[in-house]
Amino acid sequence: MGKIVIHAGMPKAGSSSVSAWLGRHAADLWSHSGIRLCVAQAEDRVVRVRPYVRGSPNSSSLLLAAVAAKEHRGEILESFAASLEERVESDGIVVLSSEAFAPFFCQPDTAYLAALQDLALQHEVQVAYYVRPQNTTLEAAWRQWGFRSGVSPSAYIASQQCALRYVETYRSVRRLAPDVSFVPRPFRRDLLDVNVATDFDRRFLRGPHATLAPDSTWENQGLPLDVVTALRGAPKGLLWDSPHDNRALRQVKKLTERLDAGESEEVCRSRRILDRYCHDLYEAGNRELIAELGWDTDAFIQGVGDEGVSGDLSVLDEPLDVARLAARASATPHCARRSN
């Protein structure tokens, strides 16, 4: 019996950090621990699981191929499962990583889960599924992709709702793939084993005594919200062609790293609204996970009091006065920024 470990995100929950750590330590994991980092690569409706050599260890091409294949989607997933089984029989312990795996679980995808269930009857299959408090997830996603989508904040948040019902995802996967060890892990600094790379290593790979991974800033951090507000009006094609076109975004991030201004009161007020909205919508389900999985906390979404703040998302769509934001750029901070 072999072991398959699938790191499946979610997006904005340390996925880039885990992927980067795996790429840096692939050779050591194989030579010292017999853990083979692999990449799922799609070519002509066939997926091959190959040992990682260089570049990005992200296996996102599997999801892209499955979406593009349409009527041939079954062939894509069958070839993936067959190749993965060959690899684990050859190497013993196989690891795959991509936040693009997350949609297979949160939707959920019955064909993909059936393939994992079949593998789990012969091998140990573990899925590492890092989840972040929904309020900080939505803010981070808006700062990374949403503001470039051309839709309002409230519409973007509504489009992301189903993927963030973590307790429903957990129960669906347990029902459809009962022999797969599907392990949601709380992506919150105080609940991790020091940092997300160490947490992943200790919980899914080399055990509780694995070497501490160097702590570093979060990978792939988003832009400050006030900058995002100003950039929403940029014509399409000027800085990016799509929400996932990050060529110019990297340069913009470098420029904003030099800014040391506090956030506007509008941003602080919008955050309070988002926090309340997410608390009211998700926290009851979160607490079911806390109780069932033993997370060391009383509340996953923190800092939401009873001060009477409304969770009305339509307020987030009110236009901000850019001139007033610019005038406040050098003002004393009104509230703490939210990282990543």
C-alpha cells in the first residue's frame, strides 16, 4: 500500500507558500524521506503524473484540461487516476499540489471524488485542504482578482459564496469519498504549526518532529484596498487583460510596498460590514467544524462584536471619493491593515 497526499488549496490560504516550499525541498524529501513530489501534466486529453524536476510544482493543468475537455472530461480524469496509481505503486509516497484542485472538492465533483475513492481502496489518500476565515478570504480574493473582474464588490462576493461553505464541503466529500482522508486545516496564524509550510509537513508528510520551515512573509500578497479602489477604474488592457493577468500587477505591488499610509475610514467601514456579513452567514457552520475537528479556538471568524454594524453588502458598492482618499494618503492610520 502506498500513500497519496494532495494539497488542494484553497486559494488565498497559503497555497503559494506550500507550493514554493515543496519546490525548494523536492530533492530532499525524496532522498531523505522517500516522498516524491509530482506534477500532473495534461497533453491531448491525457494526464500524466510525473516526478517534479524544475519550475513550478503546480498541477493546475489538470483542472484546466478537465474544464476544456467537455465531453472528453471522463477520459481526462480516468487517465489522471491511472497515472497517479502507477506513480504511487512505483514511488510509494506521492505528493501533488495545486490550489486549482480546490474546485473539485467545494463544488463537489462526483467523478473526481469517485476516482480518489477508488484509489483509496488500495492506497492511503490524504487531502490537505487549508481554509481561511471567510471574511479575510473574500477580502484577499477581491484585492487579488475581484477588483479586476468588472463587477461590483457585492456581486463578486455573492459569486464566491458556495466555495466558502466549508462544513458543507467537508460533509459532501466524506459522503462521496468515505475512504479518502479529507482534512480541512485552519489557515490562521494562531492555529498553524508555526507557518503553513511547517504545518503541511508535520500534518501530512514527515510528522510532528519535521524540521521547522523558515518563517517568511506570505507569498502572493494582494494590494492595499485603497489602491485597489483607485485601480478599479483602469481601462481593460492598460495594466491587465484579465483578473489573472499578473504581469503588471507584480510591478504595481513593488511600488505599493513603499507606501506607509494608513487606510481610509471608508475601507475600515467596509471591512466591518464584510466581517459582519461573513459572521452571520458562515460562522455557525464554522463552529461545527471547530467542534468536530478539534481546532483550538471558539470562533473561526474573530473580532465581530455586537456593536450594531449591518452586514448589508450593497453599502460596499457605494462609490468612494478618490480625491478624499488621496488627501488622506499621508494621514495617521485609522485601522490596521489585513495582510495577504
